Amino acid sequence: MIAAGNGNGMSKTGSGRRDRDDGGNVERAKEGSSRPVTMATVGRLAGVSQVTVSRALSDPSKVSPATFEKIRNAIEMTGFVPNAIAGALASRRSRLIGALVPSITNIVYSSMIQAFSEGIAGHGYQILLSETGFDPKEEERAIVTLLSRRPDAMLLTGIHHMLEARRMLMAAGIPVVELWDMTETPIDLCVGFSHVETGRAVAEFVLEAGYKNAATVSAGDERALRRKDAFVKEIGRRAGIDVTQINFVGGASLARGREALRILVDEQNFKGGAIFCSSDLLAHGVLIEANVRGLRVPDKIAVIGFGDQDFAAHVVPPLTTVRVDRTELGLTAAKAILARFDGEPPAGRVKDIGFQIIARQSA
């Protein structure tokens, strides 16, 4: 597919000296040049005017099939790439979708973005991906940068943003989808699940399993802390249990999971019970440390993770965790944005995909 552009489009090719071809009517830059190939270069090689090339790129039906074939061959020979910025100015479409995630390496977010990418595949759009960490100010800076590229839509992780970031997104007048969370007042569209309800559901699971003591191990992600707080509050409300809490600043790791259990046992005098971790990675670290210490799981301690990552079912013992359908998240967001591009009214501004507790042998 050939994208629209104009004579300012460029692609590196050829040497500074040009060879004449086709009876002296066309030129082609030799390999090694720093001179750009422009739309005029393509026109000379195809034996047509620059205006004809521009017309063919914007709407192939405006030129004859034979002329279009000449232009297409010239583009292939030169490696010419049409100027997408100029095309966007003309069409008011950049064919870009900005996406912001806290961590590119975290499978929870990367698999969600992969599903979103698959959902828009074949529709002519590309993703501009930015990693923001868990800092709202860093997210705001990334939003400024992406909006300056005039994306056709924005995909955000979470619902809590700086006030100025919200203002900029609302003023942009483009579809905005907030993922991985729930709110009744989204910027535009929201696809996610309730982190508070997740924490409450895990608390209910722990109490129904008969555990009389509990602890939490959490990374510094705001959403993880909301799940943890809801778990602690529900355990306290329903059973009067004082939950021991280990909170880390920053992200999760196996080392931090191991360190958390060490602190619980050696410093907090944790005698056993259920440990709710904010991620499967932390939970896996807890399992490793429990094995090193000879603590039987789930007899002495029960371990519950979050995310149902690929390894969760294959650790020893298999990890009880909370599953969120990340594929459905990404695909639902893609469908919502594409529907907006097509002018279709949304079925609803908020889509709750829910969650599921997957009970395995660790609890």
C-alpha cells in the first residue's frame, strides 16, 4: 500500500553523481549518496511529473494503471518513502496511535499491547510506544511528546493522570482509551477491571479457605497498592485480622519476593498464613525463599500472586493467582478505537472485563 505524501518526502539513497537512463529522461541516485530521493526524483524515473506522482500517492484511481505501475516501480527502485507528516497535514490523519505503559519488559503490559497491535493490524495504523515507569509526571511528559506528533488516538495504562495531562488529552479531540483500570469518569473510553474488587475477592478467598493470619507483599505501583489496601481492609472488616504489610518502592522482582519473606519471618515474626503478593513475580520469589527455609506450602504458608503469567502454573507448587484476560483487554481497546475512527458510537464508555481467581496448589 502506498501512503500519501508530497515532494518533501525523502529516503536516503545513491551517490552525489547521478546516472541518466531511459533515453536521458530520468535520473537515479547511485548507492552511497547523502542526497535524498524526493517525489520529483520518482517522477523523473517514472517519466511523469511530480504532480502526477503526488496524485497517484494520494488516490491511485486518479491515474491510469500503467502510470501507477511506473510510479510504483520507481518507488521500489529508489527506496523512496513518502512524507507521512505532509500527508497527515493534508488528510488530518497521521496513522499513528500513541501508547503509554509503565514497563515494556513486564509481560502483563507487553502482552496487552501485543493484543492491541494485533487488533489494529491490517487497518494501516502504527503504534508509538512510550515507557513511563509509575511516575505521573513522566507520563505527562510522554503525553506532551506523543501529542506533538499528532497521533490519531491515545492508549493509556491506568486512570490516574496529572491534571494538565487530562486537559491536554481532552483538548486533543482524539479517541483516548484508558486500560487496566476502571472509572465512571474516563477521559473518553475505559477498558479494565476493578483493582479494589480484586483485593476484596482475594480476601474472601483467603477467609473461606480458613486462614487465620495474613500478610501482603506489594510493589510501589499505585494500582497494586489499591489491591493491597482493599485486601487489608476486607480481611480486617470480616475477620478482625491485623494484616502484616511489606511494601517496596518501585517494581517487583524475584529478589524482592525472597526478601519479603525473610523480613516477614525474621523481623515481623510471621508465624504462617496467607501471603497476597501484588504480582506473580513477587509470589514466585516468596515460594523460592519458602523452599530454601523448609516452609511447607500451603501447609505453613499460602502464597497468592496476581497476573497469571505463563510461569505461574509451572512453579513448585503451582501458583494460585488472579487472572486478567490481557488479550481481551488489548483487543477490546483496539475495537473501540477503530469504531471511533469509523464514526460509530461506542456501545458504552466503560467496559469491565472482570477477573478470575485461579486456585492452584500454593493456596
